[in-house]
Amino acid sequence: MRRTALATVLAAGLAGAMFLTACGGSSGGNADPGTVVFWDTSGPNEHPVFKRLAEQCATEGGYRVQVEQVAFDQARNNYKNAAQGGQGPDVFRAEVAWVAELAKNGLIMDLSQTNLAHDTADYLEVPLSSTRYEGKTYGIPQVTDALALFYNKKTLADSGVEPPKTWDEVKDIAPKLGGTKALFLNNDGYYALPFLYGEGGDLLDTQNKKITVNAEQAVQGVRTAKELLDAGAANTALDRTNSYANMQAAFTSGETAMVINGPWAVADYLRGDAFKDDPDNLGIALVPGPAEGKSSSPVGGHNYVIRQGTGAKDAAQQFIRCMSSSESQVTVAKELGLLPTRKSALEHPEVKAQPVVAAFAPVLERAHARPWIPEGGQLFDPLNIAYSDVLSGKKDARTALDEVARIYKEQIITGYAQG
């Protein structure tokens, strides 16, 4: 998940799986080369599995591991503050958007000359691309994710409709699904990306160093989202703080027929009234697009990185090799429904039979890489405001995205040209 832009809603309860109640992690440095301190940023649904795997890896490898669960919305800043003083964990579970920033600031180890970076043929290319900065490798992919359309099978079947493949189809079937109860749109900027990408737009053209967030394709994408609301085919929250929580509550209760979300949300959905007695009632499909075959989704996920200057460098590499192995990824996929980053894990018979992974396989095929630049984590704060303003009717798409482009140029990526 592109969790960087979701810090605000994380505090309010991102996907249940991100209700992080653990402390911020210890800041002290580790002086023992035989002990790996691992900061795990996963939530309560995921952490027990990662902790168990970490302890198994340590036992098998002959070193010790200290696993600390760190609140996701605090992890990036806590890590930066600690690492700048030579403190913090030996291994950190970093969101994909953080890697380039941490690498540029010299806070994570260059893995290019290690065996970890020389054995990458088994990894999916898009998640692997998030580990690179200026031609060097700084991380190893742990899990990947993308956005899909979740739907209530019974609601759609009882209404005599199929999961929509285009935004026009959403409008067409909405009256049968209760109008605005057909689809809930989270007004966070990350959830605007399928609309932008589907139209062929993007936030940036990193190859040519251009700002494209206000190009016509991107503007049309955001307009499409607003048009769903205007047509009475979707609903959204009135503010940004509670949007995600409201969306989750509406879908798990059965009030809303469809939402757009990622695999991290499945555990919460299956505890909801609409699905807890019938897990098969939860449907997963491609996010609709402007036309059939135009579905697209942003890539999210997490990577393992090693703190620059750690005294447990060798043990940390051994730890990551085990935690990112195909065997470990198969375990994570089977037990949690999270998406592997290794091709061999995706092809494992038990993983292919896992319903969530199987449903997301075609989603990953259409996934769109995000800008893997040091400023990538900063791109969403202004987009969050703009997207919310458009959906609420405060601003039109052109005005809102022109303002985002101006902020990008003046405050975030000053070296980029206007597209």
C-alpha cells in the first residue's frame, strides 16, 4: 500500500490491519553483531506471522533477533531521527516510497555488492524497481500490493448486475444498487491514482523531469471521479480525516456495495457483518477504467532495508535473505493473503489457490509503478487536499491540480519543469 500519504487516516484506523498500538520502537543502537534488531511496521493482523518467521530465521541462522513492532504512521520519522544519530534498528521494514529518500540521505546500506542484490531474477520487476536509487540497490522486496474493486457478491447478484469494468458501467448499475450506495470513494489522493492512470496520466514524468499532475489526462481522471458523485453513483466523506474509516464501515456493514482498496483490508472485511458468516461473499475484481482494458492501479508494498553503519551487517543480510525467501513469502501469502514479490512464490500451488492472491494476480499485471524518487513520499500531501476539494465540490479538477503542480514546482521538486 502506498501508506506514506495515509498517515492521517492511519491514526484513525487504516484498514484495521493498520491499527497500530505498539510503541514507536527503541532508539538505542545495537552493539551486538550477533543480534538483529528488526523494526516491523505491520499491524496486528500481520505482525504475529512476521515475528514468528523472524524468530524461525534467527534460530535456523544461528543469530538472535529482537523484533519490535513500530506504529506505521510514526516509523519513517522515528527511523530517520534514530539513524541520523547512528541509532535505531539493524533491519527496517520500509514502505516502498521511503527507500529512495533514505538512500539519498545516507541512512540505509547500499546492497549492490552483496549477494542480496545479485540474486534478484526471481523478483517481480515493478516491486524490485522500488528498491533502486541512482542505479544502486538499497532494499529487498518483502510484499507488494495494488488497488482492486471489492464488491458484495450477494448485493450485486440480488440486483442482477455484474462487477463493472468501466466507470460508465458503474453509473449504469448504480440505480439498481441504491444510487450513491453503489460505490464509496475514499477521498485520499492515493485512491485518485487509478483514475489518473486509467486515463494515461501520472503525477510526474521522472525520465524527462516534468510535472504532469495537471496534464489533461490527469485532470480528466479526477473529473471522472467527481462525475460519479454528480451522477449519484457514488458517495464519499465530507472530510479527509474520517474518509477511510467511513468507507470501511459502510462496506463491512453491507450498506455500500463496492469500494476500492488493497489486500491489506481483507482481514477487516471478513470480520464485518456482510462477510463474517460467508467469506465467499467478498468479491475482488479489477478497478474499473474509462474503457474496458484500461484498468490500472498504483503499486504499494514494503521492502527490507539495512541501516547504514549497523554493527550487525552480516547477520542482517542473512536475516533478510531468509525473510524474503520464496518459502517465507509462500507462508505470508497463505496465512495473510498478502501478495508475494517473488515469481516462484506466486506460482506455488498453495499460493495460487489462495483466493485473495489469485484475485489480485491480474491486478498486479496492470499495476503502475510510482515515482521512485526521494521526494516521492511528499507528493501526496498536496494531492490529498486537492482530491478531497474536488470530490467535495470546493474546486474543479483543473484548478485543484494546477495548484498541486505549483506546490510541486515551488516546494518539492523544484528542478522539474512544468509538463
